Amino acid sequence: MENVGKAPWKFRTKLELAAGLVEWCVRLFQNWFRRRVLVVADGAYAKRPSLQRVLATGAVVVSRLRKDAALFELPDVKKRRGRGRPRKYGKEISLARRGAHRQGWTTTRMILYGREQEIRYKTFLATYPPVGGVIRIVIVKRSADLFADNSDEWVAFFCTDAAASVQTIIESVADRAAIEQNFHDVKEVHGAGEQQPEQSDGKPLPEERSGCGAEPGHHQRAGANSLLALGSWSASGTGICRLLATTLVGFVASQSLRLILS
């Protein structure tokens, strides 16, 4: 009886949850496609605890890099003297100075967000302690069409695969940014986070019965948004309106049934 009322799991941080999810995905997708998994993550998840677990699976990580990140040059293996292990890190690198320097920029054109754009970037190799080895860094110049919401003049990203191309890294970041539109739709269109489900007697539904803790019904709204996007993939304007109405009616009906049963 000592476990009565206790959750069947232990507390884990977001970094631990993210690393566990990647480990599960790598096992799943590598068995299907026999290819390395590319993980594009927010800069908040690019920390040593999660990076070490993700890299142990063989996956490649692309993420944003802070301006004050502890970066070092590649060690000079020719200057090794005496006994002991060879050096893993060279001289310290100032990412802020590299990004602010006027020289060294390369201009190219890429298709991002569905259209061709001019990209200015710098790239170089460095060693990064949280990764424990060599990474490729790409500094991208901000423009009116690219990273316009960023207050700085440039944005830096890194990839744990030093052989990765600049195009692969920038396109991966752009693909991830497209997900932000889904977050906006779920919050602004479907009202995620603002709902307050009630029981049949008008009293608020207890959090433990809402299915999503402090944000009850969030998973239903996310599912409705996903179904709407999937059905609208190749639909016409009239078809999208009809699908939207059908999705909303079905969603309201499921919510009503759920509240009645509660």
C-alpha cells in the first residue's frame, strides 16, 4: 500500500525528456531507413547533459549557438611534446568577434521558406566542450527575409558533423522554424492554454481528470490542428473551408461528449 497515490514515474527535466525521446526515435528510424538521424533542436536543449546522450546514439545535432559559447580552435597535433594524452582544444575563439568582423563573408542563394533567397554566411571548424569534439559553425547574416525577428546582426548555428555542408545546416534550421507557425495556430486559432472545461454540473474539471494538467484539452487542439493541416495539403479554398468546419464541429462534439461522460 506504500505506492498508493504515487505516480508510476519519477521526475525528469526537459533535457532528460528530450534526450529520451531522441533515443527512442533513433532506434525507430534507424531500423526503418538505415540512415543517421538529424536532430534540429532549440538552443535551450544544446546543453551537455542532453548532447552527450543524443550523440551516443549516433545522431547528428544542429542547434543555435550563443555568442558567449566557449569555443576553441582545433589543437595543433604537430606541437605535441612529452608524454600524456594529446590536447583536445586549441586557443580560445571569440564568436562575437568573428561575427562582427566585416571580412570573411560568403554570399550564395538558397531556397528557404519556399522561395529563393540570398544568404551571407561564414563557416569554420572549432572544438566545443559540451560536444567533446569538433563541430562546424555557421554564422548567418540577418536580413529582412531571414531571421528578421532577431535583434542581432547575425545568428550562429553549429552542427556536430564537421563534414556537413552549410546548405544542409541552414536548410535544417529553416525547416525547424516552420514549426513555429503550428505553435501560433494552436494557440491563436484553436485557443490552446485558454480553455476551461467544465463538468455537467458547471464546476471546473479537476486537473487530474483534464488529461493535460494545467492546460486541459491541449492535446485535442493540437490533434485538430494536425488533422486540418493534413487534410488541407492538396485541397482548394472551398475544400479547406469545408474541412475547417467539419474539424471544428467534430472537435466541439468530442469535447461535449467528454464533459458529459465526466
